[in-house]
Amino acid sequence: MLLLIPLLPLVGFLVNASLGRRLPKSISGGVACAAMVASFIVSVVAALDLQAMHVESPALAQTVFTWLPSGDLQVPFALRLDNLSTLMILVVTGIGALIHIYSVGYMHEEPDSEYARYFSYLNLFAAFMLVLVLGASFPVMFIGWEGVGLCSYLLIGFYFKKQSASDAGKKAFVVNRVGDFGFILGMLLIFATFGTLDFQGVAAAAASRAPETAGMGVMTIATLLLFLGATGKSAQIPLHVWLPDAMEGPTPVSALIHAATMVTAGVYMIGRNAVLFSHAPLTLELIAAIGVATALMAGTIGLVQTDIKRVLAYSTVSQLGYMFLAMGVGAYAAGIFHLYTHAFFKALLFLGSGAVIHALAGEQDLRHMGGLKKHLPITYWTFLIGALAIAGVPLLSGFFSKDEILYRAFVGTEHAHGSAVLWAIASVTALLTAIYMFRLVFLTFHGERRAAHSAPGTLHPGTLHPGTLHPGTLHPGTPGTHGTLHDAPPSMAIPLIVLAIGSAVAGFVGVPHALGGSNSIERFLEPSFEVHATAESIPAGDAQAPAQAEGEHGEDVGTERMLMAISTGVAFAGIGIAAFFWLRNPERAAAVARQFSGPYRFLLNKYYFDELYDTLVVQPIKQVSTGALWKGVDAGLIDGGVNGVGAVVSGASAVLRRVQTGSVRTYAASLFLGAVAILGWYLWT
Amino acid sequence: MLSLIVFLPLVGAVLALLAGGRGDRPEREPLVRNVALLTSLVTFAATLWLWWRFDPASADFQFVERYDWIRTFNIQYYVGVDGISLFLVVLTGFLTPLALLSSWESVHKGVKTFSFFILALETAMLGVFVSIDLFLFYVFWDAVLIPMYFLIGIWGYERRIYAAVKFILYTMAGSVLMLVAIIGLAYAHAQSNRAISFNLLDLYNVPLSPQMESWFFLAFTLAFIIKVPLFPFHTWLPDAHVEAPTAGSVILAGVMLKMGTYGLLRFSFPLFPEAASAFSPVLALLAVIGIVYGALVAMVQPDMKKLVAYSSVSHLGFVVLGLCAMNLQGVQGSLYQMLNHGVSTGGLFMIVGMLSDRRHTRLISEFGGLKAVAPRFVAAFLLITLSSIALPGMNGFVGEFLILIGAFKWSPRLTAVAATGVILSAVYMLWMFQRVNYGEVKNEKNRTLRDLTPREWALVVPTVAMAILMGVLPGIFLRPMEPAVTKVIERVKATQPARVSNGISGVPAGERTDNPLPNPEPPPSRAALRRDLAGAFAEAGRISSPGTKP
């Protein structure tokens, strides 16, 4: 049954990829959506089956066939469903299905063949993502891991005629490959050390060792390499540079791949290998540091971006940083909890921005929006819920998951220490989040429409690319895209409403003890982060850990409530600041930007990461490859040498010209005879 | 039966010549082409039959045929197939019809001789992979050069003569030394066993002095690594590829380069295990340099064919690295990567050939935006590109992953450097793919390019299907390989101490004490090399005296 979950979208892909061009939109879109909905239903059934097992650590497994058999390396294509992967497949298929449905409306202006191509990629993505999540071993996960990267590449470059889109796709793939380099080496080291690549086997083997508290042990190096893979997939420093550019893809893609699912794969991978990472405290520290640094950096950049999707992209990078912070302090459940709530509200925000872009015929520049509240009421209200959720306003989903992370960052877990510094930086990031999100809300929906009087053709040239396949711009004459503004059509509105409800209530699965809840998500996920005693497995070394965690609960309720109060204040303060600058005194924001023009430009240019990489990596490699290696070593040194020998020989042979017939066959024959003669001479004398 | 498979293409080649009639008869072209294609398809079917009947549990040669050939020197016609050669035979059968089809429309000059050479080449290549007698092997090995020389020299592009001569001189230089070593080895056998032999299975057990072994190893290995080609012996390859017709490139990259890596695995390593273990760090280093170097140089090539040629240097570096690791995953991965490279690089040359047929240029800058013009062609291009950059689920990944697993056990550092090839291959392939297929159509000539023709579908579908099959079900290939690979590894590993204790026949034990046995310090300096060479030859002379003059 597990196989069915990725298989259904794969079938959808095959149908659309082979027949799609000849199918009308209703069928190609319908097939894709049906495949996702069916996959969601199967996932729900599987989840119910799993919960019906009533054991401490329920799991379903399915081995399809032996994929890689080579001596002591035997990799079965095996899928495994436990509580952690249950949560993930429900997010992937559930939110995936909603985004498929949304796409039916969003992409309807594409020609049939492009429409089918879009849906085939989207289905393929879902199939790979589900393999990634369900894979029971590193190599099977890696199939999904690289597969989603491929789909991301194809979908970012979906508008392939546009140079920036195909550049962005390639950049995403290559940067991800840098991460995959780490992932592969990590796998190699793990196999060389533990002799297995199965997640459970690795966890059991790791648990039998003592945590590497001092120095760089094997597990530390392996986890660092895996973490490099995670920074690529999940856009963390230093490999975060591809995600903002990935916004070149269609907006539903940004919602599904670059917000809700694929980019969280790195977080998931760490959660999947929680036992291993717990045994490498050094790596955990680095993860926490990178996570919080990324969160802060992306938050500051998000403050000044003018493209609606780029603001959301940096917000995603920032929120992913939050998740890594949680993983880094060993609060795996909190990280996954945030992954789950973030999937709702960030998908919602992207889809909302898509509805805005759709209504404005491809306009993405915040400076040309404003006052859309009354024209797009559904979009506005759902977007507002998403913004409140991500800002951390109490009782919405983001509040619970974010507070859990902040709390854990402060007090730590049994695996790693927390610190006031981590907490403080994370809190500043929370403030920034509230500010840039409400800046976005106010600039988009409130005030007066700043480009209302200009015809679509005269919109800002930098953001509206003439001749591209952006929805709306392809057919400038399409009714409904300009003139009067239309709110989202039903296929787009329904996903928005469902996600808004989700963003509001999804957090109630994780109400903390401090608020009288039971934090059921943590209990639900916890078995996935531990090793479960099987017959041959390890004597209980972690036995004291849960007890210790229990012990902390009582005394920390006070701390947790206090931190909660602070972060609530922070959220409202951020919204207030945003209101002050962008609702009440729009000119003040510009004045501040002028006053601090240096830092402002630094942020606007995204800390100059792209320029830095181009100067330090890309250009030198190109120049060395062309100048030194190809023209120098290859053509100059080696071929020069070879041709030089040839010249010497031909000079000498001018003397012997008479025996030269010019026929290569004769040369070959004489070489052969000569060799025999030389050897014969040595042997018989 | 095996001989039938080997010589069937040659029969077909003669039939194609006869079908062409005397002189230049264009009206007979279709007949000639069909005879050739049919022959190659029947051969492919026969190789599949071979796979079907192959006993995957056995490590020994199967379908063995053995006849006396030149009795004076005990040279035999001795052929057989084991798990190492089986799939190379199948690969040859698979690629030859595709090669014929790929030049179906671009070759019009001398179709009958063209078909003749391709099919004759197939016989020679099959012969290389099935020979158990070393002399027979050498005959096939050199026989391969002749048709390829003419294929490049007659049907190639502008600088074809230069490329053809460079190709043949480079490879001849290596193979002559190998011939010396083969004969030397046969005589060494005569010393210890009182009878000359070219039988590989006999020669595996010939005791050799360390110097002799080193020199024989180097002579064999040089021939093979030129063929591979291993950095820095690779510069014939870009020229040969660029100038060769598409069919030539497909076969050259697809099959001929594997003759080199096959030779390392079949001859260099198991015949001379001590020298192999002494020199494999050097080989591995060159392989890793080749991986990175080939990728970097590929990245900046303006000509698609050159790009693919340099990518071959990079991919074959992986193969050699896996061989040097000499453990099951490494060697199986290498063998797998040989097949992968045949499929994916063969496919890439077909793709470039299709563009070259349409536009008569292979410069990347001449193209752009093809996706809007020929979407099916671009889809095929993409799939073959993905196979080449080792996306999991396609063939390339299986080979690279196994090689890396095996190599990592042996040398983590070299492996870490080699793994950067994963990044670089994505860079050069996707960059080319982007420049050719994405963006707006800028060149007016590209606006009317036709999409895949039925003939091209027949090229693309089997290639892509094979790439996916090999990625999804590698077990059907890996399992039959395993026993034979295990046997080779055992031979290489086991004979190392055995030979040391054996001593060296004909030489008093006292003389050997000043020569510490397996020389762990590669590479010897030039002076040391010269000294060793002199010693080796002197020793060869000394060994010979009791044997030949009883």
C-alpha cells in the first residue's frame, strides 16, 4: 500500500508526459489533481492503519525489490512509514493536492501543451518527494532527494524562454549538487563506518556508541557532511543563494516546492537521523548557529525587498533557519512541528500572492500595488490570517510552533544546550518577521493603489517581462486580467480558504503544557527520534533522558510562560512598527532608507552573496579552465609535447625518406616487426 | 555459438559489400543499409540470447570454444564469456545498430564500405572481449584500429586526416609495447612450465620477478590507459571524436574506450597483482585528476562534441578509480559505469549528431531556444543528459555510487576529490543544455528545425529505455557480474603474498634479498626506471637460458 502513495502521482506524470499535449486542459489537469487526491486518500488510510497499531513505536514497511545488490552493500527499495513520515506524507499530499487544484485556475491561460507539461512536472515532483519521505534508507531517500531537485530545476525554468528563469533553474540545480556532494560523502562515510545505509540500522549502530562530545569523530564528520546536503536543499548559509532566484517559477510551484515541502527536506533528513545527530553535539551546535544566523540574515533582507515573491522567499529562508535552530538544540519535534505549521501558512501566503499577481496581470512589484483589499477580499482575508500566523500572534498555528522553538532555544534539551543568545537572536528574527510580513500586507492591500491608473502595458518594465509566458501577460487582451480586478476564481479560492483554516487551527495539535495543553505532537513524533529496542539492539543508554526531560517540565512552566509573553509582545510590536511606517507614515520609511543608505543597499543587494560567489568561485573556475587547463595544459603542454615528438621524428626521418611509404599500415607492420625483433634479440642472446 | 556471434557481423559486412555491387551504385544504398542493419540486429539478438543462457552463478568462462591455431607457438583460438565480458558483448551488440542508424542520413559517400567497416569493427570489438588467448586478443585489439582509422579518415569532418593519424599513432604506440609484454610473458611461462603458452588462464600463474612484473604491468597498462584514455594520455580523444562521423563517435566512446578499462581489469591487474597494487595509487591519482580536469575543460568547450569528449575523460576517470580500489563495489561499479558510459555518452553523441545533421555545425553558440521548436528532441536530450549526470533512478548513478562506495573504503581522500565530479558534471551538462535549448530562438536558421524523425525515435527510445532500465533494475546486471568480479579480486589479492613466498624461479634466493619485494613507492624516478628496465631485460635473458637450452 505504501508504494501506492508515490506511485499514483508517478502514473499521473506518465499520463501527462506521454499524452499530455493531445489532451484538453480539463483532462490533463484533472488527471494530475485526481492522482494527488487519491494519493492523499491512501496516505490518510495508511496513517489510520498505523495509528490503529497501538504500539509504542508504530511502523509500516514495504520492500518492493532489491535495488542495489553488490556484495555487502544490499539496498532494497524499501519504504517505511512511522509517525514522522506520516506527518510528512499528509503535508505533502494534502497541501500538494490543494496546490494542484489551485494551479488549475492559476495556469489556465497557458496553451494545452504547456499546461500538461506543468502538471506532469508537478506530479513527478510529488512522487519524488514522497519517495524522499518514505525511503527507509539513505540511497532511497537520495532518489527522492535528487528527484525533487530535478523537478525544482524544471519548474523554476518553466518559462524557459526567459533567460533569468533558466539561469535560476540551473543555479538551483548546481547549488543543490554542492549540497548533494556532502550528502553522498556522508553516505559513504556512514556505510564505511556502520556497514549499513538503512536508517534504523544506522540509528541502532550510532546509539551503541558514546556521543562524540570532544573532537571530530566519525559521526561528527558524517553528520557535518549530511548537514551540507541539508543546507543545499533547505537554503541555509552558505548555500541559500538559489532559493530567492527560484521565484522565477510559477507561483504555485513556489508555494509547493519552495515553501511547503521540498525545501524542508533538509530539516526532515535531520529529524530522520535524529539519533545519529544527537551523537554529534558539535554538529548540532553548528546547525543551531547556522540556523539562527540564516534566520536573522534572511529576515533583514526580507525587510527591504520590493518583489512580493522575494519577500516571501526570504521569509521562507528565515523560517527554515528557525527549523534548523530547533534541530540544532535537539528539539526535533519542535522543528518538525514548525515545518508542519509553516507548510500551511507559507503555502497560503504564496498562493495569496499568486492570486494578487494573477489579478494584476503579472505585476510582482510591491511599489505598484496597494489598496487591493476591497478588490480582492478573499485573498486579503486569507492572506491576513497567514500573516498573523507567521508573525506569531497567539492561538494561530505559528504561535505554538515558534514558541516551542524559542523556548527550546533558551532552555535546551537532553541532546544540546540552549542559550540566551540563541533565544535573543531568534526573538529579534521574530520581530523582523512580523515587520516584513505586515509591510507586505500594508503595501499590497492597504492604502491607495499606486499603479491603478496605468494600463498593464506601462507597468514597471523590470518586473513585467514582455513576451514571457507569465499568466496574463501572454494574452494581454484576456478579459478579467485588467480593467476591473477580479478576486480568485473558485479553484484558487477554495485552496486559499482551506489553507487559511489550516493556518489558524493546525497549531492546536501542539498546545504546550504551559498553557494546559498536552503537546500531543511532541508525543506523537518522539518515537521517531529514538532507537527502539529490538532483540539484538543496544542496552538502554538513553533511559535517563526521558526522565530528565520530565523533570524539567515542572520547573520550566514559569520560564516558558514568560518567554511566551515576550514573544507575543514582540509579534504585536512588529505589526505596530510596520503599521507606523507603511500604513500611517509611508514617507518615513523612505526617509529612513535614505538616511541609512549604506546598510539599506547592503540589504537590498542580499549581502552581496551572489557577487562574492561569482568573483571568488565562478569566474576563477571559468578562467582557469579555459586559459590554464584547456589552452595551456591540453593544447600547449600535452599536445605540444606529442606534436613536438612528431616533429623530431619527421625531421629525422627526412633522411630515411626512401623507406617511408606514407601508409599507416606499413608503419604498423614495421612497428610490429621491430618489436618482435628487439624482443627476440634479448631472448636468444 | 560464441564464434558465430563474433563473426556474424563480418559475414554481414561481406554481404553488404556484395549487395553494394561494383563501383558506386547509389540505387543499391537502401539494400546495403538494410543488410547491414539486419546483421547488426541479429547480432544484438544473439548477444541477448547469450545473456539469457548465461549461468549467473558461475565465475568461469562460459560458451568456451578452443581450437589450435598456430601450433608451433601454442597459440590457440580460445574464446569464452564470463560475468566481466558478458555485458560488454551485449553493449557492443546494442550500440552497433544504433551507430549504423545514427549515420543513416549523413553518410552518402561509399555506403557499402562504410557499412563494411562498421560491421568489421563490431567483429573485432567482440573478439577483444571474448578472447582468452592473449595472442588472439592482440590480433583483435589491433584489428579494431583499422576500420576506425578509415571511418575517421574517410567519413570524418574537416581535420579528419590529422585526427585519424593522431588516433592511430597514439594507440599503436601503446599496443606495440603490449605486444612485447605478451610475448615476454609467454616466454616466462615457457621458463617455468617448459611450454610456451598464450593462454590467459595459464599466464595468471606464471611466476615473475618484481622487475619483470613491473615492466610487463607498465607495458600492458600503458596500452590500456591510452585507450581509456587516462589523463594525460587523452589528447587524441577530443580530436578523434570531433572529426569522426556520428557512428564513429558512438562506437568509439561507447565501446572502444571500454577496451582499455576492460584490459586493465582482465589483464593488467590479475596478471601482475603486485605491480598493480604498487602502481594503483598513481593510476588512481591520474584518474581523479582526469575526473576533475576533464570536467573543467569540458565546461568551457564551445563545441558540443568536444564537450562530450572531455566529459568522457571525466567519466572514465571514475571507472579507473573503481578498478584501483579493487574491491567488489569498486570493480562492479566500474564495470557498470563502462556500460553506463556506453549508453549515455553514445546517446549524447547521437543527440549532437542530430543537431549536426540539421545545422552542419556543432557550436553551442549557434543554437538556443530549441525547446520551443523541437520539444520532443529536447525531451530526449534532457533524459540522456540526466543519465549522464548520474541522477538516481537512471543508470549513471548506480555506477558512480558503487565506485564511490568502493573507492571510499580504499582511499577516502581521493574519493572526496572524485566526488566533486558530481557537482562539475551538473555544471557543464546543464550549462550546455541551457544554452542549446532554453531562451528565445535567436538564430533564424533554428526556427524551422524539425523535431525527431521516425529514424531518430528509433535511436532515442532504446537508449533512454536502457538508461532507465539500468537505473531501476541494476540487479539484473550486477548479479551475473558478481562471481566473476569476486574471482578477479581474489586473484589480485590472493596471489600477492603467494607469489612472494613462491620466490622467483631460476634465480637463487640469495640474489633476491637486496630487492625488497612489492615496491610500495610509486612512481620510480626516471633513472631508477632505466636501471630497472635493464635489470628486467637482463633477467629475462638469464631466465631464458635454462628453459630454451636444456
